[in-house]
Amino acid sequence: MEKIKEELIRLFDDMLKKVEEFRRKTYETVFEEGFERHKGVVSDIAKLCSEKSEEEKSELIEELAEVLPEHALGLMRETGKRKREKTGIDFNMNMAVYVVPILTYSKEENCERLAERTVEVWNQKKVNALTLGMSSYEAIAGGFRKGLCYITTAVCEYQGKADDCRELTAFRGYRDNYLMSSPEGQKLVEEYYDTAPYLVQVMNMQPDKEQIFEELYQNYLSPCLACIERKDEKACMQIYVDMVRRLQKKYNIDRKIR
């Protein structure tokens, strides 16, 4: 049991160093290498649970679910006030894009139960001001393929709109027919692949994410859509770039898009 606790902490500390590598070109490799390094803890958890009765298994999962939240709280207490906001984002990003997906990657039932309970305890203990949610490698890796539509997709999903809604259809056409037709546009899309998934992860952790998504729609996405429909592609690009820059500044994310 103590060995597994130590392995969980090593998993967290090791993958925390990789948060800045949460990018389209590096995520798959970083994740797979991390899983290979730490798949032992997944196997150990599964083996230990298989040897327990259902009641004992629940008690074991409950005990293990306390490990990472308590470890992160201890690290937060050691962090100076000026760095706490950025540290909080890094901790939640680490859990969302690496730790939880690594625990659930093999689809082992008890590891999935542990991941879900750890997320619940993390939020109950208020490790930081953000809200952590369940996540998977498949969903995150797939998100990197959404290109310019990534933030738009998140907003439209919040609004309950279908994948073929007016907004997403227009933005996909804008990406494919305008941006991808020039070197400048291709560079913009490439940089956006690296920026948008990180931003959406952070926004989804905010306690007021509904308000954030609604303001993005009203202040940026709706004006962008109007520009696309009147064939003012350059104006659309400027509005979208301004939105991303403002979000980066708001969430202290140093990933420039030009």
C-alpha cells in the first residue's frame, strides 16, 4: 500500500514537469512515454484490488484517493503567493492531461474508480480555486485535430449546439478555404493547434466557465461569424487572434499566437 502511494506521488511529480509540453506535436509522445514509465502503478493498483473483497476494495480506493490531493495541498502551502495562481493551473493541468488519463488509459475498472474518486476529493479539498474534471487521453488527443474550431466547439457544446451547427460549419470552411490557402494562415492554424486545447482545458476548470463561454460567444465568436458571412476574412482573423491573446494574458499562459 505504501509503495503504491509513493508511486502515485512520483507519477504526479514526474508528469508535472511535462505540463509545458502539452502541445499538438509533443502530447502523444510525452503521454505514451509517461504511461510506460508509470504503468507499474496501474498494474499494482489493479492487482491489489483484485485481492480484496468489495468492502475492502472501496476502503482501499478511498485511502488512495487522498494521496494526490494531500500531496498537492502540501506543495501549494510551500508556494509563494505570487506563484500560486500559475502553480494551481499547472497542478490541475497535470491532473487533467496526464495523471487522470494515465490512470484510466488501460480501462481497468478499479483504476478508473480511483481516478474518479481522486478528482472528487481534489475538488472537495479545494486544492486551488479551479475545478478538476474527469478526462481521457482519447478525448484530449482528438481535440488537437479540431484546429481553429477548438474554442468555437467548446462554446457551441456549452450552448447545446450540434457539431454541424451554423457556427462550426462557417469556421471550418473559413479555416479550410481561407487560412489554409496561404503560408500566413497555415502558420496561424499551426500555432493555434498548440494554444487552443490548453486554453479550453483551463477555461473548463473555472468556476464561472458558463459566463466565460457566453462572453466569448458574444464578444468574439459572433462578430467573427458576421465577418465570415460578409466575406471580410481579414477582420475575422484579427478578432480571433485578439481573443486568443486576451485569454493567454488572463490565464498567464505564455504561448504566443501572431
